[in-house]
Amino acid sequence: MSEACYTRKDLCSDQEVKWCPGCGDYVILASLQQAIVNTGKKKEDIVCVSGIGCSSRLPYYMDTYGFHTIHGRAPSIASGVKLSNPNLSVWVITGDGDGLSIGGNHFIHAMRRNINMNVLLFNNQIYGLTKGQYSPTSEQGKVTKSSPYGSLDRTFRPGILALGSGCTFLAKALDSDPKGMTEVMTAADLHRGTSFIEVYQNCVIFNDKAHDHYANRATRADTTLMVEHGKPMIFGKEKNKGIRLNGLKLEVVELGDKYQESDLLVHDKHNEALAYMLVDASQPPHFPMVLGVLYQKELETYEFMMEEQLKTVKAKKGDGNFKELLYSGETWSVK
Amino acid sequence: MTSSNSIDSVVIRFAGDSGDGMQLTGTQFSNTSAVMGNDIATFPDYPSEIRAPSGTIAGVSGFQVHIGATEIFTPGDEVDMLVAMNPAALKANLHAVKPSGYIVVNIDAFTEKNLEKAKYAVSPLEDGSLQNYRVIQAPITSQTIEALKEVAVDSKTKDRCKNFYALGMTYYFYSRSNDTTIKWIEQKFKNKPDIIKANIAALKAGECFAENTETVISTYTVPVAKIPTGDYRQIDGNTATAWGLIRAAEMAKLPLFLGSYPITPATDILHELAKHKEFGVKTFQAEDEIAGICSAIGAACAGSLAVTTSSGPGMALKTEAIGLAISYELPLVIVNVQRGGPSTGLPTKTEQSDLFQAIWGRNGEAPLVVIAASRPNDCFASAYEAARIALQHMIPVILLTDGYIANGAEPWKIPDVSTQFGPIQHRMIDLEKIDKATFHYMNRDEKTLARPWVVPGMPGLEFRMGGLEKDIKTGCVSTDPRNHELMCHLRQKKVDLVAENIPLQTLEGADSGDLLVVSWGGTYGSCYMAVKKLQAEGKKISHMHLKYLNPMPKNVETILKNFNKIIIPELNLGQLKTVINAKFGVKAKGYNKVQGLPFKISELVEVFNQELIKE
């Protein structure tokens, strides 16, 4: 793949974008386009595959190849695209309902197979397109039209699910932070293997401000922590807070007389146990929402191994000869 | 006292415990007979439990072989000789043996414990219940061990050789040469000389026992069948399906991609395709049936000849995705190896009850092409044909086979691939040959109405597509009421136009008469044989076997209307009958059976005869 020089505009399709005014999806679309500009992949080699839901309209707005598929199945269709032609750059566009509920099975198996594609999950903690029912990421007790007395379902934590399924790249981002989101999308696109990006996205109509307690621009510096590999975990408007390991627990500490930078944890994106702890601990206001690239692991991709198997067998057996196949095993002549 | 008689055909069933090697024994008998010039048809009958408790009826595994001096179309109605390795095998299969047929029993296995497991209060060998059969009691286990006493293998291995002993007996009864089997044993166990020795010794000991036993009255010879000259091999339906797909991909110059999930009785297609990476075949064992077809749809989006394989319950799960493939107008081959339903139904038994599901079983107006294979070796041509239609018309095609033909095996005249099953033109565009300024992915071929196949990677042609209704010209999402109606008609018209690209329907027999037998799928052999028998008696009966079920060939209506009566035998409650009566306004009768078993030729002869006699 040689590099292409695009502006973000080159990646906008001729279709009018039809999300609700103020929807977080607009920022995600723009960030994705910017990330693709950054990685320089050619648009004919890019395929966006989505399921069903508000998020899944995204492919229509990208001037790349795009397939809007059926509910929950985008990872499977994307897998077929990528395995059929490994040169393509494949993005799966999904939401918390599409990816974790109806498509939960495909999600976990995509994570474990490690096909080189990017799974972008718009988490708005609600079903938007069907007009407001609780989703797998909604908080327990949530009152919606389908749960007038509060939902009984416990909450899925997508990051833990992805790690538990064996994902090789985990990142989290906020729709209120396009810069941070573009950075993790760029990193995800460059990762060889399945990249999972969870974006906290605001649904202005059915779940407005669901992420506000950490995503709000005014307070975000104190409620989120953007991790960077090799750097100490510092956050806060005044850069005066940090994370330290206390026994087997992560702990927020104030920098000053008692704790210095050297007491803080240094982010290691290759440390799987740390990634689990960071996702698990992310509970504002007690602990900042951890964003950025939480985990990354180098592992051979599925499609590479599939191509290698074909090469190995061909090297051993030679290219397939159909006549030989027909005459393989026992044959006889009738005269 | 022995004498040798010549007979036209014989049906032998080998039955024993799942672990007794009956499938292997039956396969050896049929291979030997094929090599000796007989026509053959076989059918394995195994339990759905992998290893049900040994000695029980649930654990009985059988393999039926039909060999003949004339062309053989079915594995046979009634059994001439049953080889029963234990009491359960006898109990489970006795009903299939014809009166005065032979039953070979392994008396060593008729112990009190085994009789109890088979739920016999008294041994059937002692209570006179077998007096209408000719029973040959052979101490198969003990004789095998005795014959192998000099061979350096453990006693468990010796016991395992008893199937070759039984095979040897049948070889003697039916004058089979043991060459093919000995060659096979030597090849199979080439690094295990003791195993070779043991198996061959058991085989020969069985032949000796049969020759010396006083109970055998006659041995039989089945003369060479008069079959067309050429090179032959044995093939089962699932392997033939897999090979047909490989051939189609090769001839379309496209990579073959299979997305599938294991399900009885279709899994062997996945197994076979997974073997042939030298042809560049990519097989993807998905996490479920839905992912199986969805990965195939993705592969079709990206330019592969894409296939998914399944059986009834899996087809049900794939339904929504099939609708997507119809909406996308993608080439996709969907193979349904039918089994007894509904729900989990009868996984290892055959039925042809998914025709309605194939033609209509989707939400919305969602037409596609349906074709069906008629016999094991026809699966090759049918799979190739399904792929050809899919690729030329940009449409999903369902290929229906069934458990009976998928697992059944028969000789196959190896096609001459220098003249047959040649190149397949498809709709993938050649970037050199299009004018990008005027090109559009919704611009259709005038004859077929198929859209061009544009795949990611082609610069300047990027497009978006979804399961949402598309504008007929631009392909963009459209909720316009008229446009939707146009698109529904267009998708139907695309299917109808396939009729211009398939052969006209042929008939066995005169093109008019008293009775027309209409069949489809795996019942071909029994219907054909029954009709032939009645034709030989001078009856005005003809046979129309449909390969193309949706759309049907253009001349089907004319054929139907030239007969006084129409009968449609099916292994369902009358699905094709309903389709034909609705479509053509005729009053075809059904003859239906849903026992998980194929039709017997004799039962069809009787049914057709009754129909001919009736006013």
C-alpha cells in the first residue's frame, strides 16, 4: 500500500449526514476521516462494515467502500472481506447494542481470532435507533421505556470483555475529545491484529449527558487519565494527580510532599494485567476514566497464518491439478 | 454342498456396534464390486450419538451396499444378506431383510449380557423367530482370534480384525476377489506389517470358513454390468459437492471461500474443502451458522466465489443474511444438505422438507435461485451449476442435497475436464475495459439484469451498499414507495430470467400419456427405477425429474399439461406438489413419506400402478 495524500474532505461521501444535531457520532466520523488521512491508506483499499443502529449509518458517509449489513453481524462480514483480500484496510463500525448484545458472539470471536481489522464501538449506553431502551452497557436500575421500574441487567464492561476474549489492542476515547480519539484511531489502524476502540458517545436524545461526569470538557482534565506508553500516570488540570500501585490496587494520589512522580505507575501497554486493572478501576469520580491505548500485544494475524498455510501446502503438493484430484484414490476403467 | 448361481443384483447390509468397523467393511465390499465391473450404490446408516453404549440398539451402525449387473440407482429396497455382528444389530435391521434372505450372525456376540442389552428375553437364534430366514451362525470373534494366534498383535487388535473376517465371508458368498482389499490394507497400514498380516489373515479365514461351512447352499455371482465405457471412481455426494465448487472457482478464475459451521450431515463438505489448500481454497470455521454465511457474504463483497454449507437448523439461522445477499445482489452459493426436521429433528436421517424454506423462507419479497442434486455423483455438476448461475446472475443460489445422497456413494464416470465443466464468465468488471466516467455499479446487464461486480481495491469506484432499500439508479438509500416496488419486481425478474440460461426440462419416456411422475432431489433413483419397470410392462407413464426448482425450465408447464394425471412422490408432506399446483393450476397428487427413510422402488411401483388403474 503506497501512501495517499488526502484531506479530510476527500473522505466525505456525497450523502447528507443524518444524525441528530449534536450527536457524538459527528465527531467520531470526522476523527475517523482524520485518522485515515494520518495513516495515508488509499480509499479504494478501505472498507467500512457496520451492523444496525445509529452508529452503523457511518459507512454511508465515508467516500470509501462501505457495507451497511445486518444487526450484530458486521464483525463476521468484515472477517470475510479481510480473509478474502488481506490487502484491504477494514473498519467495523458498531454500537453497544449491535456489538455487545445481538452481536456479542461475533464480537468475542473476532477479538480472539486477531484478524487485522479495527472495531470501533460507539458506546452511548442506550438503544437509540429503536428510541430508547436500556442496552448492555446501561447502568443497572436504568429507567427506560422498556424498563419503567428500572432495568435488572448488570452492566457489561466492553474493555474487560475484549481483554477476556484475547484482544491484542484496546483503546478508549471520548467523543468530546476529537484529538485524543484521532490519535487512538491512528494507532489502531497501524496495529497488526484486531484493534478494539471503545468511544464514549453522547446520545443527545435518549441518554443525554450519560458520560458527562467524566467527558465534560470543563471538568474532563480531573476526571480522565490519558495514558501514554512509558510515561507516568499523571492527570488533573494542574497535573497534580497520579496513579500509584498500592498492594494489588490502583490508587489516586496527590503529587506533592508525600508522593512524587517517581512513586507513580509508568504505563506499560504490553502489560495485560495492568490493562485489566485500569479498565476495572475506571469509575469516576472515585477513579479517573482511563483513556488512550490501554493495551497492545504483538501477535501473528489470522489472515497471515491462513495465507501461510496455503503457501506451505502449495509448496509441498504443488498447485492444485483438477484432473489429478479426479483420479486420486481408486479408479477403474470400463471397456 | 455348494453351487454358483448368477443373479442381477444383490443388497447386503453390514451391521454392528459403532466401533465394529461396519462402514469400512461396507466400503470395501462396494469398492471391490465396483472394480470388478458391477454398478453399485451405497448408503451408510449410523446413529446420531457418536458412541452410544456398546451392544445397544442405539449404538448400531450399518452400511448397505447394492451391487448389480445392470445400472443401479438406489442402495436397494430389501436386504438379501444381513451381516449382524451382535444381537442389537440383528434386532435393529431384521425388518429390512426380505423373507428367506440370509442372515449371518456372529454367535460369539450372542451372550446373555448382549441379548439383554438388545432387549431380547430369549435368544432369537433359539426361539424360532428367524425361521423364515436362512441363518448362518458363525463364531466370528473366536475364529478371528484363532486365525491370528501366530500374529504378533495384542488381543484387542485381534478382536478388531473381526470385521475383515465377516468381509471375507461375504466375498466368498458373492464370488468377490480379495485383491482390492488386500491392496488397500497394504497401503493403509504400510508402516505396520503386523497389522497388515492380521487383517489379511482374518479376511482369508473368513473366506475359508464360508467355503467350508455346510450351511451355505449357494454362492452367487453378480455379472459385470453393462455401463458406458470410460474411467470410473467412487464418489459420495458431499465430496462431489466440494469438488464441483473447486472446479467452478478454478474455471471462474476466482478464489474459493467457504464460511461454515459444523452440522450433520453437511460437515463433510467443510472437511473436504479444508483439505484442498493446493487449490487456494480458504475455509473458515466460523463461531456459528450466522457468522458462517456472513463471512461468505464478506468474501463475496471482496471478490471470492463464496459458499456456505449447512443443514435445516443452520439454514434457519442464516435466513436474515440470505436476505442481505439478495439485497446486495451478490453471487453466493448456499448448500443445504437436508435432514429430517423440524427443529433438530432427525440429524442423521434424510428428508426433502426444506423446499418451502429454500424458495420462500425469508422476510420480504426475497426471491433467489433453487436447484437440487439428484444423486451422489450429480452433486458435482449441481454444485458447479449453482456457482455458474450465482456468478453470471449476481444472485444467491441455494443448492439442495440431502443426507441420503450426501452420504451415499456410487461410481462416477470421471468427466473429461478438457471438454466439460469449462470456463465460467462472471460479472466482475475489468478496470481496463470500463469508462469510469459513465460507469455505475447499478448499471445492469440487459439480458440478465445483473449488476456489475465491483470489489474493494478498485480505485475510483468506491460505493456504499446496505440492506436498506436502494434507489434503482443511484444505489443510494431510498424509501420512495414506487422505487421500492420497482426494486421488488426487479429482484423477482432477475430470478425469472435465470430460466433463459438453463437447459429445457427433459423427460424419461413419451411426452404425453396417462401418468407423469414428477420428482426432485434425492428420490430420483427410486422414481426412475419404478417408472422404468412400469414402462417395460407397457404402461403409459413418464418421469420428469426437476433439477431447477426456482425458476423452473420454461417448458415444464407444457409437459405437465400433456398428461392425464400427475403424481409427485416426495419425502415431505407435499411441498413440490403445492408449488406446482399453485404455479401451473394443475391437480397433481402427492405420495408422501416422512420416516427419515428413502422410497423403496417396490412401493413406488405399487403406488404408480394404483394411480394408473384408478379412473
